Amino acid sequence: MLNGKKLGTHIGGFTPFSYEVTDTIKPGNNSLVVRVDNKRVKEGVPTINTDWWNYGGITRPVRLVTTPGSFIRQHKIALRSETSREISGEVVIDGPVIDGPPGANTLTVSIPELDIATSVPVAKDGTAQFTLQPATLELWHPDSPKLYKVELTYHNDKVVDEMGFRTIRTAGKELLLNGKPIRLNGIALHEELALDGGGRVKNEEEARQQLIWAKDLNANFIRLAHYPHSEAMVRLAEKMGFLLWSEIPVYWTIDWTNEATYQNARNQLTEMIERDFNRAGVIIWSLANETPVKPERTRFLKRLADSARSLDNTRVLSAAMERHWGNAARTLSVVEDPLADIVDLVSFNQYLGWYSGPLEKIDQVSWHIPYDKPVFISEFGAGAKYGLHGSVNERWTEEYQASLYQKTIEMTRSIDGFIGFSPWILSDFRSPRRPLPGIQDDFNRKGLISEKGEKKQAFYLLRDFYGKAEQ
């Protein structure tokens, strides 16, 4: 509410929104009141039942932005082919399209480092399309995360964005980055840092600390769970060379038949895609996490998938699905889900050796995954309290966690089409579902790093595995 006038309502605490205040703001002092509500409700996204801490308050930046009367509201720019090196884009102008002599109502796009520019007309609906064909172009890659300054100018408005250019797609059981197979040496991450009092990651420096830990792990991929992380996190990760999975909080048991719930999820998906369309590091849009298989759920997620593809056809779609047993002996692990027919990458969470049997179970299973698509394990892991030691068969010890990691690494060698994993999780995080006194104390202890920044044995085991994978 600005100066007593309600500007609007936004649902979803993880994606950006804005309001026009030109006619409401006044010279001198102004009164802005923001009411935030973090209550979980059955029809919400996420719903009532989750496994992470429900922080409240304002956890993302609030800005007052001044623009000309007509300004560049949105730009979506992408490399269409790694062979042709053609860059194409669309720009949306907000405000009246400026009249003028022939050729005056144009948008100019340039990449100074490549010595390339073009000017294109802006249509009456405020849109403009363009293509660029640079003579040379260094493609963005985790080993060389090259970013170029892209300048867009429309009369008195100028936008400068740092962008990388790459392609990502699947071909059979391979994931191709810039036309070449890529392995995802990943880790999952919550937007929470328990150091210095804890809470949501509040600034770029806190985001940088998490990403430095991921670099120390030799990771090239991060699953940003279970909601869109801050723009600061995404941009910094891109600069540091991380491939990213970005997800909306369609988590566990959403109200699948409620149209308002769907519209809420769709809006969060739209805002996530529109914010990060130009981020080369983001390669996967994730629709959901561990949702139970039933017709109404699949219809819900199919609609989301269709919407995502209409907004962005330059990335891979996935979701964290679940596995089940395919025989009475519980030795055949099956990933078979109608959602797998919809997405591009077959991703699933599995906790063999933790929730599903003892450590030995990992050595006993075979896999049935009947899809001609790349296979990715989006979660696996075990809880361990830093500093608690014992035998490899003693739960909650660092030895147990490290042994589970070693056995899981060996197990994945037999999965056809396997392209990588993002173990759960980089660091311990708060959860109201984890009360075990003396061990959990309201923390999910599956982190490779404690809430105090202490690295557990499994961290070093995974670091060495990823280091060898890079050779």
C-alpha cells in the first residue's frame, strides 16, 4: 500500500513482481506498507506439508525503479545453434511506442566485444525481434563461463546485461551442452546459510560462500531446491561456471484439482522463467518434487510442462520423480512414471541404504528405467552429525554417510543412460520435521557440511570422485 492506495497482491515468496506507482508516488515523503504472510495453506504452492523451514518476512530486495515513459521491460535472448552461432531475441517495450520520422522508432542491440550491432523496428504492440550473427563467439561452458555485455537501447532507455551463450538439449540417452555430451557432477542446495545466525541467504556474500563450498567439491552442477533461489545466487553461479536446475515448489501433495492452485503454480513457473531466461547457467526447469503418481497430478504437471515450453523452448524440462520396487524380493528398482514421458530428462530421488533398507541393499539392486532419455538421480543421501564417529553400519555417523556415498557411486555405473546426480545436500539445514534430540535438533543432517561450516567425511569422498571424473 503506497500513500494509502493498495497497489496489489502477489502470491509466492520466491519470484519477482512489480507495480506501477507513477500516479501514486509524490514529491517528498511517501508511506509504503508491505504486508507479508508466510502461513501455509492446503491450496497453496507449496502446501502445508514440507520439509524445510518456513521463514517469513521480506527475504528478497525491494527496489524503487525509475524509467522513461517508454522503457525496455523484458528481453529474451538465446543462442539458437552452436554450429551457426546465430543469436536471436525478442524485446518488449512498456509504455507508448514512440512516434517519429521513418526509422526513428527502432531498438538497437549490440555486443561491443564482438563488434556487432543491429537496429530493428518496434511494432505497435511494443515488441521487436532481432538476430545477430557474430563472426566469432566463445560459448559458455562450466570450464570457461564466458559472459558478454549485451546492450539494448530504445530512445532514452538503455539496458546492459551480462550474458553467456550456449545450447542445451537431449539426444537419446545423452545430455548435450553446446552439442557435446556433458556429465552433471552435482549437489543439491537450499537457499539457507546457518552461519552467523542462520535464515535465508540474504546477500551476494552469503550466496558466494555456498558456491565456494560447491567449487571445493569439484561440482559443475547445482540443483536449486525446492523453489526459485534469488537472482543474486543465479547470476553469481553463472559467473562461477555452474550449471543449474531451477525448480518451483510443487512439492509432495499439492491440491491437484484446484484451478487456483494450478494458476498459482503456473504463475510462479512463468515468473521464474521470465526472470532467468537469459541466464546461460540455468539449463533445467523443474516442475515438481516427489509427487504421488495419479491421473489428476499428471494432468496438472502436463499443463505446467506445456506452459513452460511455450515460454522457453531452449532448455530441458524435468522433475524429481520417485522409484518403486518391481519384484517381491525388493531387488529390482523401477522408475516408471507417466511424467517421464512428458519431461526431457528422467530424474528421480532415491534413498537406498537410508529409508529403503540397510547399506547392503545398495549392492543388491538392479534398475529398470524404460525410457530412451538421459537418467539423473536428483537426490540420494544419509544423515550424519559432524564429529560423530563409529562403524560404517552405525547410522548418523560420518562413516555411515561416507560408505553410502561410495556404494551409491558404484551402483550408478550399472544404470543405462546415467549422466550424473545431485546428492542431498550441500549443508545441514533447518527443518521442523527433524527433532531427534542430540542428533538432528531441528536440522536435516544429510548435509556434507554442518551448519557451522564443518566438512564431513563424505564431502571429501565426493570431492575426490568428482576430481577424477574431470580428468
